Amino acid sequence: MQLNSLTLDKPFILAPLAGYTDLAFRLLCREYGAALCYSEMISSHGLVYRQQNTFDLLQTVAEERPVNMQLFGADPEIMGEAAAILCETVAVDCIDINMGCPVKKVIKRGAGCALMRDPQLAEQIIRKVVANAKVPVTVKFRSGWNHHTITAVAFARMAEEAGASLVTVHARTWTDGFSGEVDWGVIRAVKQAVGIPVIGNGDIESHHEGEKMMRETGCDGVMIGRAALGNPQIFKPGAMMPSRQSRLTALKRHLELIARFFPVERVLAKTKNHAGKYLKGLHGGSTMRARLYDCKDFAELQQVVEGFLGQELS
Ligand SMILES: Cc1cc2nc3c(=O)[nH]c(=O)nc-3n(C[C@H](O)[C@H](O)[C@H](O)COP(=O)(O)O)c2cc1C
């Protein structure tokens, strides 16, 4: 798949997940075969007004490249400026614009999926970001605002015309939130309408299902979000349900990456949340999860995981 000068050799992509897709998790997913990983959404205001907690989200390393950092906002000038700051501050390979987030806090400010109700403003934002970014710009949006306004095709054409190099369609409406059926027909229609690569998204739970989405809709790639949590193996070609041992091995590696990049005690609660996902569905998983949540510090957490893995191997 080609985005201007950037070539993606594989079609599976890690979705932006606020609170989850930080550097450690992105790198882990790259190690397991993701072609490209998206950062969590980054506030354009936070970058322009130089807020430290926003700059903290820009952490990246050469090994994880290519990386796509996602901006959100509703002001074309601020979004354009944020894109320029992003390119000056870090080695980023593409910039994504969030036009699909349904969360109230984001919608209230006219950003995220609210932009699907104002395609003219959305177009101004895309044009400004494209003009200021030194890298390809991608746009992520939904099927439409509600089931009476399925506007993804017109929106995708507008994005292409405004200079976007790739679009991702989460084939649900704003009113659906994160449940309700994903409409593959919308992905197919978008693919037929534009010349740029189209990524399909929504409820893909296995590599096999992702391949089916590509076959049946013609989309160029598949974006996986929730199913990658606790299961980065999903990016491995031909991956089946990971074994208990392979899940624990992935968790161990995830903890190593967290220790390498973050002040471990400051991210303990978040780490436990990630760790819990690896145990979901395992026999005895709830007892194991309770044991993890009891850990007082990161070192104990690592020991407990080593212990689980030792039991597995013995
Ligand atoms: C916890 C959580 C955080 C998310 N954060 C973002 C975000 O920052 N930016 C964005 O565009 N979408 C975000 N999404 C939407 C996902 O990227 C994705 O479109 C959606 O979850 C559907 O894909 P999935 O079924 O594979 O998870 C988020 C979803 C979840 C569940």
C-alpha cells in the first residue's frame, strides 16, 4: 500500500486507542507484525499552547517507524499549526485527523465525529493540515452521523480532494457508538468511490476476519483496535487464537517495553489495566487478574507474571 512516499508492506494496522496506544504498546504491535500503528488522539490545542501532558504523548523511537500520530480539534488554523509543531518536534511518518470520535467531550467542541456534520469545516481542516504537514495526511471517520445520514462516500471524496493520502472508515455511525452492526457495504462503497487507499475498521477479531473484510469489500487494509488489547499476536499473519503461554510471553514483553520507556510506578494502574487484558478468557484468569491487581509495585508485577509463565513451562 502506498501513501505518497510511504510504503506499507502489510495491510494490518493498529487503531488509535486513547489510554492504550502509547509507545510501548505500539512497538509491541510492530514486533508482532502490525504494518503501522496510530498514536492516541493528541489535542491540537495542547500542542499549540505547549501543554506538557500533550507533548508527553509524542514519545517515539526510530524502531517503531512508521508511526501515525493522530490530531483532534475543530479549528483549521490551530490544527494546521499543530501539524507543523508535530513535524518539527518528532519523526512522524504520517498525521491522522480524527473525524470519528463519538465521545461527548470531543463532540461538544465540534471535533471528532461532529465534523461529519460540517463537511466544509472538515475540508478546511484537512487542507490546513496537508499544507503544514511534511508527511502524508490520513483521515479517520465513520459511516455518518446517524442511520439517516450515511455520508461516508461523499466525505471520503471530499477528503481525497482536499489532499488526504488515505482514509479509514469505522463503519458505524455516531449514534451507534461502539456497538451495533458494522456495515461492510459502506467500506465497499468508499473503496469504489476514491483512488486513495481505504482502510476498513470495526469489530475485526482475528487476522482471518480481517482478510475476509479485504476480500469482500476490496479495502486495502484493516485497522484493529479492541481485539489487539492483550492480543498483539493478532497482527501475525495466519495467527490463530494465541495459546496461554504465548499470551503470557507477550505480556512479559509488554512489561519490558513499559519499563524501558516509562517511569514505571507512575503508570502502574494503566499497566495493570493492560495486563488484565492478556488474561481475559484464560482458565483461572480471574484469579490471576486479582493477583496482578494486588501487586504493590512494578517489580512485583513483573515477578508475578514471570511466576505465571514459569508455572506454564513447568
Ligand atoms: C478505549 C478506546 C479508545 C479510542 N480512542 C480513539 C482515538 O483516540 N482516536 C480515534 O480515532 N478512535 C479511537 N477509538 C476508536 C477506535 O480507533 C476504533 O475505530 C474502534 O474501536 C472500532 O475498532 P475495533 O472494533 O477494532 O476496536 C477508540 C476506541 C476505544 C474502545
